[in-house]
Amino acid sequence: MLTGIVIDALDVTRMERFWREATGGRTDGLRFRFAATSEPKTALKNRLHLDLAGGPAWESEVERLLALGATRTDIGQGDVPWDVLADPEGNEFCVLRPGHPGVLADSGLVALCLDTTEEDRHAQSDFWQSHTAWHALESHEWGVRLRRTPTSTVSMVMGPPSAAKPERNRVRLEVTLSDRRPGEFLDTAGNEFHIAH
């Protein structure tokens, strides 16, 4: 079962505070855990990033997030109907505007976006369905969307483009599986994830 998100942090206290306030605690039951590290982020783009709902007043929401310590960032997204920001340690995330497909909430965390190549998409989808108990509810040219239930406010989206992986992923998924030993493992595309009990 998918139970959380693990983020490497130079300043654990600051990152905990940022993400608690950024999501307003609206995470559909997923918990955030911050792992202390002394290594700063060097990759341009993480393979896993988070999407937040901007709601009807998305411009005000972007300003609120900037006031919390986010910054605007360019990861090569071009002209897109969402805003790309980075948390205080450079981990990019998106603020989705009203009417964005697949968004079932006006605020908080709404998507976990995992880069996959077209060739890896189905293997990744099968892997994550078997490890999370989430189900594929949509499959399109742009990728696959998984949800715990059809009405869950957070989805997992897998699709291209796939970012290069020059370093260990700073943002990772955490699953709880009682029949597997806890620790850090790799998915079918070499992305780290955690198993907890």
C-alpha cells in the first residue's frame, strides 16, 4: 500500500514546515517523511515530483507558496497551463490551474508524477499497481493515472518525458508491506523507493 513520500532534506525542520503549510495537510492520507542529507540537489529535474491544486484563485495560491519559500523554476517546461515552482531546496513541483484534467480537489496534494519512458510505462504501471494497491483508471498517449479509489483526491501519474538520473532520487515513494523486509529498493526503471512496516 502506498503510504507516503520521502524527501531528502538539508534542513529537515524547514522542509517539514514548508510542505505542511504548502499542502495545508491535505494529502489524502499520504504522509511526508524527510530524510536528513548533507548532499544538495544537483539534477535539473527530479524523476518524481508533486502536483498541488491551485484552485479557483490559483494566482493567489502561487503567491502564497512563494511567500512560504518556494521559487519559480524553469526545467524546460515551455508554455504550459500550470506553474512550476521549487521548494526551498530546489525540488520542483507544479501548481495546477482550475480545470486541469484528473484533478478532484481545489487545494492540497493532487498528484505524484513519476517520469517514465513510453517503453517503460506499462512495466512501471504494473509494478506500482502491485506494490501500492492503487489501480490504473486512465491510460492515454501522455501516460497512465493510478488512484487508490475512483474518488481519491491524489493520483499517481506516469508518463514521459523521463528525466536523466545522474544521482539518487531526492523525492521517493514509500509503501507499507508487511510481507517484505523494510529498506530502500529500486523499481523496474531504477527509481529508489522505501518499504516500511
